[in-house]
Amino acid sequence: MDKIAIIGLGLIGGSIGMALKGQKNPNLQVVGFDLENSVGNKAVKRGAVDKAVWQLPEAVEGAQIVIIATPVLAIRDMLQTIAGMVSRGCIVTDTGGTKRAVMDWAEEYLPEGVSFIGGNPMAGKDMAGIDKASPDLFRNARYALIPGKGAPEAAVQAIVTLVEGLKATPFFVDAYEHDSHVAAVSHLPILLAEALVSATSKSPAWREISRMAASGYESTSVLAGSDPLTNLDMCITNREAVVHWANEAIRELVRLRDLVNGAGNEAGAEALGTALAKSWEAREIWHTKYLSGDFSSDDAGPRTQMPSPGELLADFMVGARIRERYQQMFNISEKKEQERRQRRFRKT
Amino acid sequence: MDKIAIIGLGLIGGSIGMALKGQKNPNLQVVGFDLENSVGNKAVKRGAVDKAVWQLPEAVEGAQIVIIATPVLAIRDMLQTIAGMVSRGCIVTDTGGTKRAVMDWAEEYLPEGVSFIGGNPMAGKDMAGIDKASPDLFRNARYALIPGKGAPEAAVQAIVTLVEGLKATPFFVDAYEHDSHVAAVSHLPILLAEALVSATSKSPAWREISRMAASGYESTSVLAGSDPLTNLDMCITNREAVVHWANEAIRELVRLRDLVNGAGNEAGAEALGTALAKSWEAREIWHTKYLSGDFSSDDAGPRTQMPSPGELLADFMVGARIRERYQQMFNISEKKEQERRQRRFRKT
């Protein structure tokens, strides 16, 4: 009987458990541990674990794989605590949103003969907790893996197999690179969502304003509704990179504000329109790649599949949409240019 | 036979047409007009209009209601153009995202005997165009209405009935208030999404970074993927309010950056945690109201329905979640406080 222990049975831990149990492997036992007993009970009810235990040693002893799915700062405590409980040959992994600190802690605390493979599933939801867990949370998601120093190939392969079992796509990345990249695409979006919510909800007119907020506000603010403790831990363990990206965003926001402010004349309107079209294009290109899962020269992971004809078609259509759009903008500019010329003629 | 004309058959115009046609009223004819013939043809195919015409007079002549569903700046041209075509007694409405400029244009251009009721459906999608239109786009959405000067009660009631037929909830608002409020909850989110995309995609490492972007980046940037021309028009016609809210967001972002920067010690971490928890709470409260459609003292619209027991339960549960969360944060603070005390003891 193989044993996998999941420590922390929230959205991520619970979803991993549900995906593992969904494999219906009669030789696999999934044991869960959560600091809150009620969460453990729910995890059993939701089919995320075969059993939930209330003592940490009972969870990790004899486990081939231990998955730590707590907020980042709690991973440190957990690594310290389980160091004396795990068997030689055990593989420990985590799901923390930052990786440099975690890799350091694992190296510091875990004994020899125990491998650590850091992990970060690139998936989430606006709401935390076992109630929101789903066996499909990781389907088609990319899943970052960072083998600890001296982790044997077999241990790495075991975690790759685990991740593929969640229907996610594993890829390897350096911890420093990971943290600096997620600061841009995971942590900066959190700050922007927070800034939106705090700027608007602080207004004395928020009671009236809030009634006008709809789907656009909902999606832009979605990360402000994600677990604040998880977000806090990520910011704390990635301060330098988060501050860097916050500064980049502030600079862009100032630039956009100035463009809006100057859009009262034709040249200003065109400058703002060009900026909006550029972001639109960049977002469309990214989104097409994201939806198809095809980032062409993605040589960091084991994914070597060719894009399907459908995906190529999607690429083509985005290109057409972009051209059409620019054409439309160009036509407007040209019309304005003609009008400007006519006005000039009238003046002379 | 009643006739409704829809000018502009994109996402909004197309969806209105599909919802109207879905009512299967044998006495109603929906006629569409779009500058692009291909869009008109698609609208017919998608069942958004009974017929698409290529001459504007053919669309609006004899129509009881004319709906202008173009980007804001095009509404001006349309009002000017149709002024000589519409019959006495006709009611004109629009779906533009800003309302002050539109109300001024309607007053300036439309002849006596023709009523104008400005409108703004609080619904949208990340992608524009007739292909994305849906008869359910407005279901449960709030729909702002602003009667023009001297619009008779019967005309207002006709548009209220139209909006209710789209399954949306009409409410009345002043044009100035409307524009200042949507600047906060519709236009500021656009700027934040644009800032996110431009800050990240400008990075020399974007090729690598972009592969790490997932659902959080997707939702925060969703508005950067919405129609840039529509967004441009909204910014141009609402500059002052958009600049005001951009400044508020910049201030919040600077504050958050400084909090992250200072989160390297316990007091700093707690300050950041408190800020994240506050935004989380504000977002949860808003989101619960938004999902239930119950903004309690919403006395501006005709919606007087009491919240259902399910909605009240949702309110209660959010409260419980917030309390639980704060409790958890408080416990952590307390634990840290104890540790700090212990450390202090050891030192003496």
C-alpha cells in the first residue's frame, strides 16, 4: 500500500486529494492532516482523503510522499516539525506560491535521505477552503517544480508522475527565476486588485458606487477575494520582487493617467488609443497561448506536444482580429486626418 | 406591427436583439443596422434581428424605438444622422458606457416630439463582437436609465419595459453621478488591467514570465482584452472622473508597495496583513451583495423584492467567514506576541 500524506486541506490540498482519489488506485492511501479538525472532517466527506488524522506523526510516518499545502510561512514550521518523523527515502513537496525561502528551509531542516521537490501549481480560485476544492482545479494548469539540492532522479520523477496524475503540466524552473516571475504575474495582480478595492471602497460614496459595479469590477478585483493570509505570506517571502513590479505598475498607471488627461484633443486621443490597442494586442496574444497551452518555445518542461490544428486556427484568428482592429483604428485616424485637412483648407 | 431598430450589432446590440427575438412576439419586428455588412449578415444568422438593412433610413423610419449600441463617440454621429429620419413619437435610447456627453448630444440633435432615454447595461464580456452575443448577457444585470429633458412618462415606461424584457433590472440615476460612479467601478478597472498588461509585457523577460501567468493574471487583465475603441471613447468622454480615480488607485498602490517593502519585520507584516484583510472584507461584502442582487437600501430602482432566505444565509455566512478569518489573523499575531515575549525573556 502506497501512502501519500497531505498537510493542509484547504483549496489546494483538498483539490490534490480529490484528484488523487479520483484515480481510484486501490494501492494508494491518501491521509490528510489539518490544524482545524472541522476541515479534516470535511475533507473526508468531500472525498479528498481516505482518512483525516489529528496527529501529525500519524499522517507522515510511513508516507512515500508528503505534500505540504499550507500558506508559505507555515511550510517552515511544518518542515521543522516533520523532519524527525519522515522515513528515509520519503519525498517531501509543497505548493507554496514563493519558492526561494521554501527551498532554503527544506535544505536547512530536512534530514539526509529525504528528498525535497518544491512545487507551485499555477491554478487557483478567488475563494479559499476545502468547500471550494475540486478534482479538476489543476486540469491543464502548469505546475512549477524545483528539485532540492541532491534530490535523486527517481524522486523528481515520482513528483512529475504525481503532478501529471493531477492532469497538470509540470515544468522545471530555478527558484530565483520562479519568484521573480510570479511576482509579475501572480503577486502584482493581487496588489492591483487590492488597490482597486481599497481605492473604491474607501470612498464616502461607496454605498452608491458599489451598486454600479458589475462583471468588470468583479474580475479585476477577484484576487482581493483570495485568501489574505496566503497572499500575506507570498508578499513577505518575495518582498524585493513584488516591490519592483509594484513600481513598474505605478509607472504604467501614471503614464495611462496622463494619457487620459491629455486625451481631450485629437493627438492625445490617438496616443491613448494606441496605448489601449497595444495592451489589447499583448493580452490577446498571451491569452491565446494560455488557452491553447502552447507557448511554442517552452523548453523548460517535458511538454513537447505539437499544437493541434484547432490551436493553430486560434492563433490565426487572433492575428486576423488584431489586424482588423488596427485597420479600424487606422481608418478612424485617417478620417480624422482628412477632417483636419478640410478644416485647414477652410481656414486658408 | 411594432418595429425596434438596433444600430450597431456588436456584443451589446446583438445580445439585445437576441433577447428581444427570444420573446417570440409575433407583433414585433427587430431591424438591425451595422456599418459592416458582414456583421449584419451574422446578426441575421444568429437570430439577433429579423432583418439587417444597409441603409440607415430603412432601419429607423417607422420604428417606435431606436437603440443605438455603438461606441460612445459614434453615438454623436448617429444622433445627428437619424435626427431627420425618426418619426414623431419615436423613443431613442443608447447603451454607451458614459452618459453626460450622450445626454447633451441627444438634447442638441434630436427634434421635438422625439424622446431620448439614455441607458447603460451593467454587463459585458472580455470579448467584443456579434460572435460573443448572447440573449442572456443582461440577465440579472442592473441597467442604468437616464430620461432626457422632457421625456414623457410613457416613453420612460416603454424603455423600462424593454429593459425588463432583457431580464435586466432598470434603475434611474443622474448622468453626472453615473459617469463619476462608473469611472470608479468600470473605467478604473480598465486602467488597472491595462497597467498590469503593459508593465509585464514590456519586460525583456516577458517571453519566460508569460508562461507563468495563469488564472489570477487572466481575470485581473480581462478588461485589457475588451474592445479598445469602446474603452477609448469612455475615457475620452469621462476624462476628469477617470483621472480622479486613477490618482486614488495610484495612491493606494504606493501605499501597498510601501507596506510590502516594510513587511520584513513583525509589525510591518501585521500592517500589511491588516490591509489585505480589509480589502478582502470589502470585496467579500460587495461580492455577496452583487451575487444576490440585493443592495438593501437600493431605492433608486423599481426593485423592491425582499431577499430570499438563501440570500440572507449567504450574508450570514460571509460574516462568519470574516470573523473566522480575523480570528485566525489575531491568533497568529498573538502567537507571535507570545514568542516575542519568550525571546525577550531568554535575552534577560
